[in-house]
Amino acid sequence: MGKNADLQKPLPLFLVDSHAHLELEPLVADAEAVVQRASAARVAYVVTVGIDFDDAKRALALADRFERVFACVGFHPHNAKEVDEEALLKIEALAHHPKVVGYGEIGLDFFRNHSPRERQIEVFAHQLSIGQRLGKPVVIHLRDAYRHGLDMLEQASPFPAGGIIHCFSGTDADARRALDLGFHISIPGTVTYKKNDVLRSIVASLPDERLLLETDCPFLAPEPLRGKDNEPAYIVHTARKVAEVRGVSFEEVCRTTTANALRVFSLPAIAADHE
């Protein structure tokens, strides 16, 4: 398979789950069935995201096991309090694995505050440098921390390989700042929630070329599966809602978001044997 999709050619009807956690329970215990269900739902690729060193090793084991699973690695802000220089060197070494397509998820979480804010900020700054050094897109987690996080991204820019604001939950102004930095905006199943009009209004106006879809599974299952363990196959519900909100066909959302995911993560082109 080629390294990048030829974006001038029409893509087959597939989706990419740009942010999953297949290495977490309960999905990891039934990983083969989860991947099979994703394939049946025409999910071409799943990017599974490690959130600390041990979790990243599990993510890479899945990426090695399944052809259509790729990985990102990094320290989630919840784990910043556990991170030292040695830990950063170890996770950077893992990030050189050929199936690692991005560095993250990294960022700030001022909602849970599982790690002190000052330490989150320090570790985020170090990890932004790692992502830039690796030449891979950075995958950003921001929760109740968009102003500070975007300030740090602006100060650290440019990011030649780009980046993704995962599980977007900010304002329209936050989205515009991220877009100005060249980042993609990844939309989770929360766009289907009945009270989430703010996110739907943002989704309606995002440029086609910066839109990604994700599950963040096993969390945030979309309607009509809310409350259940999420999995990559359920991204179809998110894609249908995004199509409705943007006033376009489901097929167009599939082709646009798949092309974007192939480009930003440098995923293999979708070959005929995927059809």
C-alpha cells in the first residue's frame, strides 16, 4: 500500500476512527471482535492512543497485531505528576515505532486536576517539543483549559506535521484559534447528544479539510448507544449526525474525513483489497 492517499482521486466509502483507546478495558479483552466489528462497519483504520508508558506499550502491541490499527503515544495530563525526564525519554523512544502516527494525547485538564496544574503545564511544554522533534502530529487534550492550552500552542508553533484537537469541547473562538495554527478538529460522539447545540453549531462551520471524527472509545458512546461502552464501529452514528448538521451526504462526510485522517497521520492509502 502507498504511504499517502492521492487526494485527487475519489476515495472508497470508509471511515477512520482518529482517536480510540482499544488498549483499555473492556475493549482490550475482546480486541479481535472489536476490530472485526469495526471492519464490518467499514472503518478502514483505528488510531489507538496510549496515555502513559505502560498503556502506550499495550497500544503498540495492538498496532503490531492488527494491520488496520495504528497508535499514538504520550503522557495524558492526568499522569503529569508521574512524569520525569527518564519517563519522557522512554516514551519518546517508543514513539519511533513505525506504526506510531502521532504524539499524544498530551495537554491540559483543568476539570479533573488529577495532576497539579503547574506540573501539567511543565510536562505539556516538554511534550510539545518532543512532538516537534519527532516530526509527527501532536494530539491535544484540552478540558476547561482551552485559553491556556492554545496560548501554549501558539507560543510553541509552528508544528510542521500539524496536530489535532481531540474530542473538541471548546468555543467557536477556540476552534478558530486552533485552525489558525493549522490544526484539525476532531469530533466525538458528543455531537449527537441532544443538548449539545454549541458543538453542532461549530461543526456546521468547520472547513472540510480540517474535520476529523473519533470515538474516544470506550468512552462517550453516541446516541442511540449512550451509556454503553463505546467502540470504533459506532463512529457511523457520529458521521451521520455530522452529515446532518453540515447539510451534506453521509458519503461526503466519509470521504472528506477519511482523506483528512490519511493525510494528517500519513496513513497508508486505502487499497482495493479494503473494498
